[in-house]
Amino acid sequence: MNVHLYSGPGSPRLATAAVAVIDRSRRGRRLVGRTGAVVMAVSIAVLGIAAAPPAPAAAATSAGQMIANRALAQPANWNDIHGYIGNWCADFAAWVWETSGANIVIADHELTAWAYSFDTYGTTHGTTSSTPVVGDAVVFDNGSVGFYDSNGVWNPPYTIQHGGIVARISGTGASATVTTVEGNTGRSSTKPYWMGSSVNSWTYPATPHSAAAKGSGWQVKEYVAPALTTPTPTPTPTPTPQLGMTALMAADFNGDGKADIIARDSSGNLWLYPHTPSGFGTSSQIGHGW
């Protein structure tokens, strides 16, 4: 980089070594607050000025929508691919959470093959609610009617039976509905929401225990939200003179023994970037008309 030191007539040189600044066409003008100017002609092409910042990214997809998208993308024959044995509705819901890309807190063995593990999860993390949010797990019970299952085991009223994922919510209040994606479900002429071997999507009244949601009499019991990790705050990027600055000067302007930067933008404004231990600090305007 070719650098030429210049000091205007009668102007004392700065005590510290100055490095870099204004192009030849504007030589000799004074910096605000300085009686003299140490000027260097520098080719902008070799200054290493950072490229202009990228356009703002689109809003990040929420964790809940990431979960819903993952569930909706699964084929009906999901378990033919994954091969879970027995009733696998909870396996499917847990898999969706775990592979959604959302930062979900799930301890080892916290979610199991049993749908009640989601109920326990909600109690542990304080995320159980009667109001659905996209991405929640939906937990079903058998309502107020007990029954004997196929193994002859008595299931008392309100025994947890099944689980799925909330993919969409429509309407508000008492008329609100939830559309879910559930594993281990299937259709028949008499029991349209009965257990089966497929992944299917269903729509129910959103209010828990408001109606018999499934052909068996199962009802929405509750919704369980995933507990999300708290992301590490993104450090504020160190300001750097950007492309569009037409000239730079580096020197110790605040007397701390470190080289600061003054930059001139295309409108002739001067900006000071003070040196800090982590780079250059927030800029401040110190002049105009350059």
C-alpha cells in the first residue's frame, strides 16, 4: 500500500504515528477539533474495507412451526421406515420433536413409547396448558368413560391413551379447532379416528374434553409445549467502516495509545471508530462537509 505523509504548512505533526486517510483531492482540510491534519493518500482498493453488510435475513422460523413442518412432512407409512413395535404414537411425536431442528430440552429417556410420558414431561417443565400452540404435543385420554382394553386391563376414566403433534390452529374461543398429525392412527367406516398403522392428520375441537374426538371416545386432555433452551445471545458485531466510505485515517485520536479510525462517507460526513479491546467501538459523527 503506497502511503504518503503530508502535514499542512504551520501544522504540527501528531505526536503518534498516523496511518492513513483522505484522498488527494481533499488534502489540507482540517479535521474537526484539530489545528492541523495528518493526511495520507490511500487507495481504497487496498484498505481491506469490509464489504457492505448483507440484507437482513428473513424472520427465523419459530420452534413450533419447525415442529409442525416436520410432522406434516412425514409419509403415512412412516413406521414402515422406522420400525417401531407396538403402539407407536408417542414414539412418532417424540421423534418429530427430536428431529425438528428446534432447540428442545429433552433428557435421556424423558420421552418414551408411552403417551403419558408427554404428560410427565409437561409437569416436569411446567409446559402443560389447556390452550394449544403450534408445535405442542397433544395428549388424549378416554374421558369420563372407563373401559377394558384388549388385554383385559381396566382403564379408569381420564386415563391417557394417545398423543400427537399440533400442526395448525383455526378459529378462536369455543369454536377453535386444532389440526394434528398423529402416528399409529387409521380410518375405518365405524371408527374414523381409531388406532391403526399410519400417520394421519385430524381436526378436533381445541378445548379439552369438549367432545369425543376419536371414535373410541378419546378426547383431548391437554397440550404440552416443548421446553426450549435459552439461546446464547449473539454478540453485537464490531462496527467496521463499510464499503461506501471514500477515505480512512488511522491514528490515536483519544490518547489511549491505540489507533482509532476516522472514515469519510460519500456524503462528506466524518465518522470516528474508537479502538476497544475487542475491536472498534460504535461510531460517532465528528464532522461534515468533507
